[in-house]
Amino acid sequence: MTPVDPRELSPRSAGDHALMGELILDERPCPGCGYELRGLREFAPCPECGRIISLAMQGHDGATKKPSLVVEQLVDAPVGYIRVTQAGFVAMILATVMTFVVGVSLFASAFGFGGLSNAAPMLLIASLLWLGGLALVMRPRPLLPDAPRTIETEWWMLRLVTLLTQSAFVLAAAVGALAPGGPSAMGGALLLLALALALIGAIGWIPTTVLLARYADWTADTDLGWRLRYAAMGMGVTAPLIAVMEFAAPRSWDVFMFYRLFTIFIFMLLLTSLGVFLWSSVSLAATCALAAGIARTRRSKDQRLVDRMRAEAEAHMRRVAQEPEMRTPDPYHPIGTPRSPGASSLGKSGAPPKGPPR
């Protein structure tokens, strides 16, 4: 049977699927078992070892085809790195929940319902948790053992922009919490400063979530990465829009009612985006927990294999030390098999021939 060139396969005959990526046309071995991946699709499991195929994880970058210097998947990272990343996501989840509660309280107080009296301190604590969680999550990914230590840190500009913009939330919450008379008594320069800092932080949600989506892609969960990108667009657009609309409120009653309804709609979109981000963060934290368990199981299995091989080697060396004749090379004698007393060093070929049967 003549082999078929993968370049001649149609997408449907090559196993097209909505969750599959592009067809691999060049020669590329699986990093887990060395299986040839040519003719398969990205994000499909390796037929030999079951590892998820990803072009970014096979030692190549999708755009430039440069060799990758980081570990291939999250489960290949050290367990300590995975645990710290999980702790960062937990801190971000707590911050998102607290911000969600404060946002609902402010939304209720705008319509005459009772709100939280300690909203400013809660926002300050939430902003600190958020920034601390980001600092833990956005650490550079572990390098391969043979990677040079002088390489430029990946995504360093995106990390810098994220940390600078998200630090503005901490400053804005601190201005509101430390203002004389509380946030409700702020006016003039303090109010403008707090709103400007909050606006910078809200715009910074876009690079923040784009960076988190790249970490989600590192876990081979493309759906989660795209959910984070959609949440980034929702939070980064609706939050500044609400802040601008509060300064441009019309005075006409008819226009004001339409404006208020539109503000409610935008605010609900913001809460929905926060909910999607919260869901995605919980998924990432659960993925980190699963990856830590897999990595720990894999390492313990490898350690047991090494211990067994070492024990077998030591037992063999003890047998060799106890039987000096085993050190003499004998092509007819299997290694590690004791000889019977009086046996020839040439094996069976040196034994005298047997006589004819009687």
C-alpha cells in the first residue's frame, strides 16, 4: 500500500474537529515518547503516550518556529512552582469575590437600597490580594535544564505593564479608605485622583487577562484561554465606559432615564465579565491542583524506578563479589548465572562428550 503524504489529505480526512488545531506537516517527534507526529493535528493526544500535542509545547513557537526554552506543560514544572501558582489564583479568586460583593452593594445603593458601610476597606484588601496573587501567578515559567540562564525573560513587557496598571487599584482603594470622612466625603482633587487611578487599573485588565490567557494556553486548555480573553475585553471596556458615563450624565429627565438604563446594561456586562473571569480563575486553580497531583505521582513513580534499578545493580555487584569466577568473561555463560562446581570455564562446549546410549 502506497503511503499517503499528509499534505495531500483534506481537512475532513485528516480528522478535522472543532477542538483540533492545525495539521502538522513537518517532521516533529513527541517530547514525551519520541513518536513521529507528522500527519496529526494540534491539541490531539499522542497515540503513543497520550500527551496533548501543542505546537508551542513541542519546542517551537507558532509564529517564528524558534526553539522553546521553557518546560513543555504545566505538569512538567516543579511541584513547588505549581503550588505557588495555585495559591496566586486562590488569592485572585478571593479578590474577585470581594470586588463582586462591593460592586453589587454599590449597584444596590444607587437605587436607594442599603449598601455596605465598609466598602472602602474591603476594596483595599481585595486590591492587595489581587496584586499579590498576580505577582505569584505571573512569575516566569521554569526553564529547561539545558536552557541558558542569560536568556531574556519571556513576556517581560506584558508583566511590567500588568503590575504597574494593577498597582493603581491599590492606590485608588487607599485614597478612598484613608480619605477624611470616608469615600462619601471625598471631593475635588481626591475624587479625581481615585477615579483616575481606578480607570488606569480597569484599562490594565486587558493586558492582565491576556497574560493569564497565555498561562491557560500553557495548560493546553484553549477554551479556557479564550474565555479569559473575552472576560478581558468585557472588563477592560465596560469599566472605563461606566466611569466616563458618570461624568457625562445628562440633565434632561427623558434622556437621563435612557442613560440610566444604558448604564445598568453596561454595569451588568461588567458583572458578567467578572463572573466569567471568576469561573475561569477557579478552573485554573483546579487545573493547578490536578497538575500538582500528576507531577507528584510522576516523580514518585520515577523515583521508585530509580530506586529499584539501584537496588538491582547493588544486588548484582554483591553476587559478583561473592563469586569471583563470574568476573571471567565467558561467551557461553549467561551473566549472573552461577556455575556448578567443577564446570568448565568454556561452558557446555568444553564438557566431555557423552557416550552412546546403552
